[in-house]
Amino acid sequence: MTTNVDQIKQESHQALDEWIISCTRGGKVSRNTVSVGIVVLDHLYQNCPVSRDEVISPGGEVKGARSGLSNILERYGIPSRYLKEVTTRQGHQDGQRLFEAFDWGNKLVDLLLEDRNKLLLELIKKLSEVAAQWLKRQNLKLDIDRRQAPTAWVNLIVENAKQRSGGVVEQHLVGAKLERRYRGIDIPNHPAHAADRQTARSGDFTIARMVYHVTATPSRNVIQKCAENIRIGLHPILLIPSDQEYRATALAQDEGVDKELTIISIEAFVALNIIELATEENKDFFGVLQDIVQIYNRRLAEVETDLSLRIEVH
């Protein structure tokens, strides 16, 4: 019996390790995938084996990975701010594959309940440690050389956000800049991953007839959304990192809207306003940057869960 227990334990750890490797994309495993993995193992901890209908909704989602997620995460020592709900289709597909890797728990039925629970807690701990590493991430701490131009400062922020932000920093930086610039106008604040098409929004920010679209990686979809706005009489402004300007222009040309769409780098867009505001208010450039960063951090905390994306400038 001991040999069988050891074998099942070894195979289970191997199955989880292989699943983690298969879910590693761009050098990391997403919070959605880590969370859904914990939900899957929690299902098996509560009841083993399970049938597909018991744990997968008709829409293909892992049950408990949305409204009940925070309770499950907190059960294993992970604060609810780690993730409110699994929102990606890929995350739920990853969860189904993990169920399949354990044959919906049938690979664990030969274990005594005590041994099975101990094993599942070990596996959950492995995923909890991945979550803990994410929670320990440092804020974006940036040393600003005040001799440099504001464009260099904003470029430093954008460059440091790469591989971590997924567009979150870029959107909220633009939102903060707009709020600082237009103090009498309510600038909406939405989670960065609430897609325009899903929420029926014209873009990320709308002021009068102008619609701002912010993206770290311009795609044909966002250009087509800009084209839709042009057709209904709005003026879209596409804001992208400076190294994406050529790609954005090429896509706009392909869609035939390059003459009607304003494309501006985020660096130039924010930096120009720093210069203008400093001039109008007789302030130094760095003071205006600090104002924008303070607004950015507040807006981020209002709608996002990844607070490691807060910015500190020194």
C-alpha cells in the first residue's frame, strides 16, 4: 500500500508540474490559470472523484472560479486581492485540462481519504506559492533623472511596465493625464481588461467628440473599432508606445483610416501635457509628473487588483 501511495503521489506531482509548464505563456503563468488550478484541486479535495457536469458549467466554465473564487483563495491563505474572478476563456480551458490530468479524480480514488487530502493540500500549496511570489512583486520604482526631458521620463515608465502591465499601466497613465489636464471633466475609470466590445464603450475615454483608445500592442481589432467611431462622427485618437507607432500606422493604412485617425505615442502625449501644465501653472516639470503619478496610483487602486503596478518616482 505504501508503494502505491508513493507512486500516486509522485505521479500527481508530476501531472501538476507538467500542467504548469503547459500553461506557461510568455515566460509566466497567469493569475487566472493559477486561481483556476486551485479551484480544480479544491473541488477534488471536497469531493473525489467528480463528474464533469458537477464541476463544469454548460458554458464550459469551472464552477466556483467566478463568484466563489475569493472564498476559495482565502481558504488557502491567498488574499482576495490576488484575483476577484477567473475572467479568461483560456483560464477555464486550463482548468478543464487539469481535471483531465487527474481523470476527474479517478487517479486518486485508491488513496485513503487522509492520504488523498494530504496530497491535494500539497498540490494546492505548490500553486499557492506561485501566487505568493506574484503578491511579493515590487512596485514600479523609478529613479528619474531630472536633467532629461519629460518624454524620457514617460518612456522609462512605459519600458518598465513591459512584461508586467499587459496594457494596464498605459491605460491608467493616460487616464491620470486626462484627469490632471481636464479638472472640470469627469474622466471615467474602468479596469484595463474590460474590453470595449464587451462593455459597449466607444473607447477607453471619451471627451466631447474625441475617443481615446489606449493599447500597448495595436491590433486590427482596435483599428476597426477606431473606424467604427469615425463612421458615427467621432474622432478617435489611438495612443500606443512609441515603438509601436509604425505598426499602428501600417494597420491604419490597411483599414483605409490613416488620414482620419490620430495616432500619438503615449510618451509624447503625456510629456507634452507635462510641459504645457508646468508652463501654465509656473511649476517645474517633475512636480507635474508627481501629480500625474499620484492620480494614476489612486485610479489604479480603485479598479485593479494588481497593486504592484503602482508607480514610485524619485
